[in-house]
Amino acid sequence: MDTSRSTTPLTGSAEGGSVSDSSHLEVTSPNNLRTQSAYEWNNPTRPTRLRDSSLVRFIIFNTGEYDEKVVMEELRTVLDQGTFAAITKVKRIVRPGSLPRTDIWVEESAAQGMSRSIREATRDRTPQLLRGLRAHLDRAKRADLRFMSTRPVGKWRVARYVPWRDRAIQVDFDARKQAAVTKLKVEQCRVASWNINGFHSKTHAILDLVGNENIAVLCLQETLVARHNHPLRIGGYVTYEVPKEEGFRGQAVLVDSRLHSYRIPHEGMRDVLHVKVSGFKDNEMAFHIVGCYFPSGAGRRAERSESWDRLEAIARKIFESDPKANVVCCGDLNDPVTRVQSRCETGALQYLKPASDALTRFPRRGKRSALDHFVCSANAVRKCVHRPTVLRDYKASDHRPIVARLRKVRVPKVELPKAGSRPVWNTSMVRLRSKSLAHHNMWSSLPVEEITDPATLDEAVRSFESTADAVETGLEIRRPQAAFMREQLPKSLQKKLKRYKSSEAALDQVKQDAQHVAVPRATWEAVELEYRRTRKDFRNALKFWKRSRGAKKYARLSEDLLNGDLKSAWSTLNSNINRSGKTAAVPSVIAKDGSRQTSEEGVSKAFMEHYRALAQDDPNDLRHDEEYW
């Protein structure tokens, strides 16, 4: 095919001036178009192996209703010959819940500058420029107007393709139906199990599952999260996990944070994770949730039999203390239905048959199988747990989640504290008024004799907590976090904060007055402008203050290390470790053996190893060398 083409830059002049720069607009000669075959013009794609590693896929957004032929024509017009020749295929993509787009496959040699070339060549193709060109083209050019593209492609945006862009997003636009579903979800509390095969790469799928299905307890298998990896966390859930190690791929149990839960440890058992859950609304019963992940493979049947023995031993121990206990065991048992049923016939647990097809594993190659099961106690099967179902729509793993609904069980609604309302301890006031706190008569609310009645004990605890809160607040030992932060701010910031809050209150007052009387527009705009200005001033000043305070902290730490004051340096670093379980604030540290430590215990141990080496094994006096730090 003759790929040569002659192009003429579009120029035009208006009466009294020239048209704006149009160096990115080109007119294709009609003689050149006639040299192409009919197939090449009507089929602007080229046969290629799309999975070839030498090709790079790009996405062109905002192409609207343009088909492949039109997009190829535009690219031919705006790109130079070498760049356009590197495009091997173009395809229009239409997916539910998203706008149409166009994907192109480009040779790797030209992929580096493809995005920049398309952006630079199309940014001036705005509707205003094209209207001006149409109006001021002379008569000779208007004859060739049909060969010039006058489409506004200045809104095209180009990006490299990433797989998550094709994730299915379900959108429900019916507000009444959505309200009905939300109301129904409050009534339906569910327990689920899913072999996810990698937690961190499937987090979005797990969020979809817990959000759409109202999951109260989720058992995960094959998390592939080791101790040195980023911790396994989902917002709104408490995590109990067995990390990945040699010969074991890890598992976890996630419990809704609005429920009461704690882990019951069993020494030497990594294939069984036992968590007790209670605190359901309108229901005083507790559930023993046992997450199971048994060894897989035909050659490990003996190991699976040992795992079954350990699970039954746990169940018997629970039934010894409470014969009517609600035990729910779920997970990847790696045994077919017949073998699970045969084990349950002789044991203390019962197999809970799914309401639909029991197949849960769908490998890319090989036969489908049912390996994920629910095994429960007799009381749970009879009164508490519905028959589970397999959710085929969640395809993030080769396993599908299996979900069982709890009967007449709801998660309680908890009023979360507002930002800044959480009380904090004032350590200086604790040291100053410790004697007053110790000698206060608030302890009289607790009786001397032992309380055996649970209701009486709860009432006594509530009375003591309310009394202790009042006493600690009166002694200024505990204060709201917002008040504490205000006192920590410098005076200049406190003044800016005060002006910001007063302008916010004035704006709220204007909004309230507008509901009853007519407020002049000028007054409204003036108050709102003042609110925006004071808010911006305070936020900028607060950001600068935090940044400067962090710089001072690092400077003080460096000075302590250079002076050999390891005790002060250790105190500074240890104060930054978050003890509340939120892993985002725990800094990762490289230990002396080269491993990255992220847990609190590992970070502390790594710090101590480094400091011990500096304090005792430092023959060259490196701790005083500024270049070393």
C-alpha cells in the first residue's frame, strides 16, 4: 500500500486579522484518498496478534459516537506518517455503566510519544476554532471542505490501558428500589467464605462483596499475606488472621466492627481460625465462627483428615461447656460433598447443604468442583442459619464466595463519634493530679462483694464509667480531642481558627434567616466570601505549621543521633508508633538481615538491633559521622 500522502496546513484570514494558530490542522488531498483501496478505507483496522508483548494498548476517551473508521480518519489527519503507521488496530469499546471509548494498539517503538503526539495534535481542535475556519475559508478551500475534518476532537484524552478499567460496575438508578434494598439489607445479616487467592490484588472485589451482600462475618482463604507484608485490613471490619508461611497460604476472618468479637487461640493450629462473635441487635445469642482452610491436593488426604480431627475436637470442647452453642464452620475444606457428609455422619457437626448448585471452584482448565462448605452445629442448623448459596457473579478468583444468611439477626446501628469529639488523656495533668484521682470516692459505685448476676454487673460498670468520666473531666485529665488540639496550636493559628469558626457561624445564621425572610444577595455573597477566605487562610497556615513541626522533629532526631543520645532518639521514634492497631501510622523498617518489618513487634526489634550495633559495635564511631546519617 502506498502510504505516502500530501498534506497542506490550513491557514485562513479573517477580515482585519488572521485566524488563530492552526498548525495542528491538516487537509488531506482528495487525490491521495483515491489511491487507497476500498477495503483499506472501509476497514481501518489491521490484522494483528493483540496479545503480542511488543504491542502497547492505549485508551482514547471522549470519542463519543465515533466509530473505528472515523477515529482512524482523525488519527490519520492529525498524526505524522511514522506515528500513524505504528497503529496496528483500533476498536470501539462500549461497556455497561461507562461511556463509550476507543482503544488502539501501537507498536512499542512508537508508544513512548503516542499519548503526547495525540494530545498536542488535537488540543487546538476546539469548536470555536473550527467555526472560525469555516467562516473565513475562501471559496477555493470551501470546495475541498468535505475532505477536511471539522470535528471538535480537542476533548480527546489518551491514557495507557490498565485492566481495572474494564471492571464491571453495577449502577442502580431507581431510588425507590435502592431504598427498598437498603431496608432489606438491615434485616439480612450474612456469613460468607471465599478463597480469594491474594488479598491485596482483590481488595476491590472484597469491598464489592461486603457492600452489596451485607456481610457481617467474612472468612478468607489464600490471603497470601505474610508477616512482613502490608497488613490485611478492610474499613469497618476487625481482622483476625493467620499469616502466610511455608506450606500454608494464609487465612483470615473479618468481623463487622459494630459487633463484639474476640479470637479463641488454639496452639499449633493454622488451618483453623476460631472467633467468637456476639452483640447482634434484638438477639443475645453468640456465634462460634470457625474459618477453615484444609490442605489441598490428592496426596495430602491424611493431612486433611488430621485437620478434620482438630475441627471436631474444637467443636466437642465447645459443646462440653454449652450443648446448645451456635457453631458455624466454613471455608475451603478441599473435600467433595460426599466426603464431607461422611465425616459429619460420625462427628458432632452437620453438613449444611447449599440451596443452589454446590459448585464453588471454576478453574480455567479442569473440572468444576465443590470444595467450599458450611458445617454447623445442630442448634445453628435448626434455628440460626439458612442454607447457603454460591454467588457466581464474583469472579475475582477461581473460587466463588459461598454465603449463608442468619435468621432474625441484625447488626446494631452505632452512632459514630464526630470528628474531634473523641476524648484524649492529658498526661501532664495525670501526673499532677494522680493523688486526687486515686483518693476520689468514685470507686464506691463498685460493691466490695463479687457480682455474679450479668445484669447487675453491667449496671455497676455503667455507673462507674459515667462517674469516672465526670471526675476525669472535672480534673481536666480527659478532654475532647478538638479542645486539646486547639490548645496545642500557636496563638496566630488559634486566631485564624477563631475567625474561621465565627465566619462559619455567620454563614449558617444567614442560611437559617433565608428560610424565613428574604436575604439580600449582596449580603449573602459577602458572608460566603468571608467564610471562604478565612477557611483558606486557616488551612494554609495549619498545613505550613504541621510541615514545619515535622521538620523540627526530624532535625531534633538527627541531632540526637549525631550526639550519641540514643535514649532520646529511641523515645522520639517510639512515640511515633501507633499503639491503637491502625497500621497506616506504623513505619516500616529494614532490619539488619535485610527483611522489611511492619508489625509493632518487628519494628521495635529492628530499632533495638540497630541501636545496639551503634552503641556497642561501632569501632569506627559512625554514629557521629554526619555523612553516614
